[in-house]
Amino acid sequence: VYQYVTPSITGILTVGLMADKFEAYASSRNVDIEAVFWNLPWNIENVANYIKSGLSIDSPVLLVTWNTGISGLAWHWVTITRYHRTTAGDRYFTTSNHASKRVYNLDVWVNESGLYRGVIYFD
């Protein structure tokens, strides 16, 4: 995988670049996958629906955040493996992050300011 999904000194900065690298790796293994992009406004409903769409087809969703005040999410990629909503309406996502399971508040992540945030999955 590393031969294809190799970060530069600044990392793999965008969902488009990550998609290109993953698709190249899959193609080298004769696996047909395609990144699922979305062109909807950035808001909690659209992001939550996008994540749920990926998970509903058993595709983990990759999430990247450049700068954030949320501990454990700054400047790297994580894999979303679960989405859930509390009875109070709060949305959470579970990740594989630094080889451990971590849970984050999706409402906080979506609504905070930052330079770049993105999500991507493959079908």
C-alpha cells in the first residue's frame, strides 16, 4: 500500500489526492473501486448523510482535518467505522485513530472553523 499511498513531507493533504492514490493502489491489484465525491453544501446534515452512505455499504469513511482544537484529529487522517446519534440528537462517529478506537462529536467537528476538513469513501 505504501508504494501507492505515500505521503509527501506535508502528508496527503486533500480527499482528491487520497482518492487518486487509493484508486491507483486498487487498480494495481485489479480491484475496481471508485471514490464517491459529493458536491453539497458543508453542513451537519449533509456530512452525516455522506458518512452514513459510506458505512451503509460497508465502506469505512476516511476523514482528514488539517487544524483543529479537537484532540487527536489535527493534521492527519482517521477511519470512521461507526456513526450514531443519541436520543438527545447529538451525532458521534467512532474512529480507528493511532491504533485505538476513539469517539468524537460530529456536530463539533463539522461546525468548528478550520483550514481544511474532508471525508471520502469508495464504492
